[in-house]
Amino acid sequence: MFGSFGSRSITPFFSRRIGLDNDRNKIPILAGVRLTGKLDNNWRIGLMNVQTNAVAETRTPAVNFTTAAIQRKLFARSNVGLIFVNRAQFLSDSAGNNDWKLDKKQYNRIIGLDYRLFSADGKWLGKAFYHRTLAPPKYQRKNPFASATSVEYRSRDFNARTSFEVVGEGYEAQAGFVQRTNYYRTEPNINLVFYPKLAHINSWSIGSDGDVFWRLSDNKLLDWDFSPLVFGINWRNNARLTVIPLRMNQVYLFSDFDPTRTKGKVLPSGSTYIFTDMTRATFGSDSRQPFSVEIDASAGEYFNGSRVNVVTTLAYRWQPYGVFSVDVNYNQFKMPDGFNSPTLWLISPRVDLSFNRNVFLTTFLQYNNQENNMNLNARFQWRFAPVSDLFLVYTDNYFAADNSALGYNAFQTKNRGLVLKCTYWLNL
């Protein structure tokens, strides 16, 4: 329920931020509780409270997260909702340990109102929201708000969508996230669909889309990207292909930026780059078949160099026991002299098994040569009652290769963890 508030780029509450600091170090969670459900056919409520502990080594204080939401159905399918998010910080002693006294000068709160439109015939969709940050007077900044409006029309042969969002420089969602502040943005797109009388093709489409950012404080044009043509084909066997022959981009850098993120030479802050993806294509086979494949490939300019990117997913469904899949992400950079030009791999095999209708096991590995990391994650799930589950999760991170200069070996453990979680559905 909490995730329905805001948008993809403006989220007042994001549960995965709990338990990690800004450097992605783990923070111990002492306890938490969540309650969501319907009061009747028109009203829904949600309440969550999570308490983390202090970490003396990193001087990270204990924090309490509280989120409350209420939603009311309107008309046939629309709804309006209110959300309140509170991040309250505790004081720490001289050693960095928690002394369980609230720090009245350190808190971050969000209050928001969201309206979602769903027409009775399903053709019109829309959303509008206004969120505001409440902070101690000492830290309250100018324009502490975020607002957005979007509207979309869908029919069998025509789709169009436009959105407009504004985020002030003082908006801060410490229990959620916002991609940037002090901007306004519009994101229009349009798509026409045709249904030819051909044996193997179900439909084909042409469209166009764009995305533009301006700085709110001085109306400076910051970023934009534009695809004048997006072409798609859907076959009768459920295979699909999308081709974008040209995509133009402008990016303004707010800070120094390493374009390959491999600790190399950086592009200077305050600079603007215009570059073009010459080709991008996405193909997906029929996912109903035992074996399926998806490929997303692009090539073209990248800041002051060039890049080739290929993302591939191979999946095999062993019915009714499970799914075996592997994701491969390949990036080849060619940058000017002085910059790193690495070849990066991200390889992720995964196994999803169903032992019966109530017992499941999901295991995946991930190899990342950019971070020199090998990750193992295994999750056991037992559904012991309707909508009620017991989860046991084990995770382990290793170094993927030797590095004698830094003094570690391949498969040397970085960290590991074991988590037990229980959810229970109360049918009141």
C-alpha cells in the first residue's frame, strides 16, 4: 500500500532504505511491525513501525521509522489517499551507543495527498499528488515540496501519455527517495497501433517519446532525451521486437563524474554533453514456451566516448517444479586517452523451485567484475497459512578475484547474514 504513493522518481517511503546507511553499510534492525488491510469496500489503511539500533563504529544513530496511510475509494475505480512518514533519530553517547533519548532537533517527516484516476471503461488513467517535507526550523529549506500530475489515454489503436512534476530544493524524503531536487520536468509520449491482416503478425506500432528537465530556481535547461521514432512488432506467437533507430540525449553534470564508474578520470562538474544512441533493439520470445530469451542491445555515443551494451536473459521452465534462468549484462566502453575503457560483466544465474504449493526456494548468484564481487542469496519460504509466510534468507558476499595490492584473495568472504521473517494475515 505504501508503495502506491508518489511516483517512480518521487517516493515518500521505500522500505529497502531501512537497514542500510548512505554508504550501504548494514544497520541492525531491532524490531518492526506492519498492519495493512481493508476496513470495508471503500476504505484501506496501513501502518508500519520499524526500530533500528545504533552502530558505534560508524557513529550511526538509532532511528525509528513510522508510516501511516489511509485510502478512500472514489467513483467506480478511482481513489484518494493520505500518507504520513516520520523518521525520528535518537541521541547517542560519547562512544556512539544509543541512549534511547529522542533527538528533537533531528527528524524528517513527509505528509502527502495522492489522487489516482481510473475511468470506468479503463481508457483514462491519471495521478496527481502533493507531498511536503516537515523538518526542524534550523534545517527547513526553501520550497520543501514535491508535486506531480500525469494523464494517460489508452485504446486499442492509440496510446498517449503526458506528465509534469516539480520538486523544490527543500524537499527531502529520508525514509524514501527522490532522484534530484530543484527541478521541473515533462515526459510526453505517443503510440499508434495497427493490426495488419497478415498470417504471423498480430500488430505493429510507431511512436515517439521524450523527457525534459529544467532547473526550478533559474529555468535552466538541464537534461533531455528524445526518440523521434519508436517502432514495434508483436507476432501471433507472442514474440515481440522494439527498435529505436535514433535516441538523442543531453546531460548536465552537477558534480565530477566517472563515465565508466571504475575509479578513472572524471568529467568536470558544470559541463554539458550531447550524445546519440545510434541503434537500440529489444527482442523477446514467447514466454509461454519452456525456453525463452530476451535481448536488449544498444550502441552509440556515450558522453565523450562510445559504448556497446547487451543485456540477455535466458530462461527454462521445468514445469511444475521451477524456473532456471541467467541474466548477462555486457558493457564495452571506448573512451578517449586518459579515461578508463573497461569491459564490464554482470552475470546472474537464478533458480526458483516449488516443492509443493506451500514451500519454495529461490537461489541466485551474481558475478560483478566492476565491484569485484560474488554474491550468493538463498531464500526459503513456507506458506503456513493463507497469505501468511515464514521466510529464511541467507546472503553471502565474496571477492571475485585476487588483489595482492589490497591483500585479499578470490572467494574471501566480505560479509554474510541470516534473516528470519514472519508475516501473518489477520482476517478481522
